[in-house]
Amino acid sequence: MRAENRIVLLGDFGATHLRLALLGDAGPEQLVVYAVREWPGIDAAMRDYAVRTGRNWRGATFYLAHTGHVADGALALDYKAERPWSFRLEDVARDFSLAQLIAHNDLKAAACAVLADNGDAFQLLRAGVPRMDSDSVVIGVGTGTGHAYVSHTNGAVRETFGAHFPPAAVTDRQRAVLDHVRAGVDPARTMIIEDILSGAGLLRVYRALAEIDGKTPCVTAANDLLAQAGSDPLVRESTSLFCEFLGLHAHILCNAAAAYGGIYLCGGMVERLNAGGLFDAAAFTRNLHQAMVPVVARALESLPLYIAAREHTPLYGLAVCARGGVSG
């Protein structure tokens, strides 16, 4: 799309993939997904995408969602031992003669999708009566886990540092899994919820259950796990337990911030579970609702639940940003 005769490029840069698209009338168009490990840097992917789409980025505006942290103008991927994809935003803008490069945290971008007029980035999982004077929470689970809060009253989006706090458990099965996973975590750091709620985390849950039950794991790679759900009952239990932990996580995020406007779930793992019929909504809601004082219980029971209706939610949020639909 050209706004004021200017191309708008959208990018979603995660730990595993870079997704590039052009802003069109209906949102992101001409999507191409680049595996980070197969490309030397973002500049190479941008040049390839320019060739594929027949575009020149001179004078374009680039909205970029990312999983890293911007410090002093540099996007650093501190979670990577080697960081060939770390770069300075101003260098990319200069090298491609961009009019603007606007970077947002990926969960802030996903939260912006909640503000889209058509609302087609999410589908209703459970109807409810939200408190419209309260924020909603958007939770993304993929290679890692993050969340952001969005206000329906003024369109403001509040980003966070994500899931960097210890996980919770309320059942013996959950506690046993956490104990097994914790044993494999570097003792120099604290186990965090992302060690459970992530692609690698699902594999950890699966391996923990196998060890607890004295079974031999049939799957050794996270990418192969979901494909075995039909033949390996332990995979299905693992995905259900994964949804239990996600429900507990949502419970904490809502109550800690008094965010009772709704819960929006997205991210590659959530999307894959949902597409494969493995998202256990009952397990999620059962753990979202705990035996709390009535006012808290009512607030959680009444809020609506949504799940991503399509892939690449941050790109749809960036489209909202590009059209000026976000105030903060």
C-alpha cells in the first residue's frame, strides 16, 4: 500500500523467523517468511523481499515488530550466543534510504491488533462481559513468551519485559513437572514461565511427564511433537498441561494488573495448537479460575477470551499502527 505515495513495509522479527509483508487495503499482503538461521542479517532478507515484490525501499516507511530490546538505537538479541542479526535501527534506515523505521516490541504490536476496526485477527473463544474501563491482556507464546496490555478507552498499549518471573503450580501434577524441568535449568539462573510456555518448553513438559510416569519419550525434537499427538497419548497430555500452565499465567497477568477487559491469546505455539485441535480450552479456563474472593472470581469469569484467528498477529497490529490507530 502507498500512503501519500509511500510504500509501507511491515516486519515481524522473532527468534526463529523474520516475516515481511506490504501494507495493503485489507492489511498485510505478499507475506514472505525468512528463517533467521538461513540468512546473514536483516539487510539480506530485505533485499530479497524487494526483488520478490518488485519494490524499492527508498522513501518507504518500515514498521518492525521484534523480540529483542532497543537500547541506544540498537536492536540487540541478548538471548542469542551469536548475534549476527543485531543491528542499529538508524543503519538500516540509512542503508535503504527509508523515510522512517518505527520499531515496536512484538507483543505491543500484537496488542495493537486488538484495536483493529474489523477485529478479524482474533476469534471468540468464550463470550463474556468485559470491564471496558479495564485493560485487556494479550499473551503471545511462540519461541518465547510475552504479554502486553491494551486499553479500550484510549487505545493505549503498554508493553512489558514478558514472562521473566517464576512459574506457578496448583496441582501435584503441575508441581511435579516444574520440579523435573527445574532440575534441567542452569542453576545460575531462576526458572521462568518461559521455560514452560514456549516451543522448547512444551518439549520439556513432555519429557518431564515421560520421566514421572516411567515411559520412554517417542519424540526428541520440539518441531516433531505436535505431529505425534494422534499416536502418543503423552503428547496430548503434555499439550493439555501446557494449556493449564497458560491458564495460570493468564490468571496472574489479569489479577496483577487488574486487567479484566479480556484475554487475547496468540503466538506460533498457540496458533499451532489451535490449528491442530490441541488447544485445551477447558484446561486453560479451569486454571484461569481459582478459588478466590468473589469479586476476583466474578471478574475473571465474566471476561471474554479470544484466540488468534490467523497467523502472524503482530503484522496485523503493525497495520493498525501504520494507520494511526494506537495512542501509546
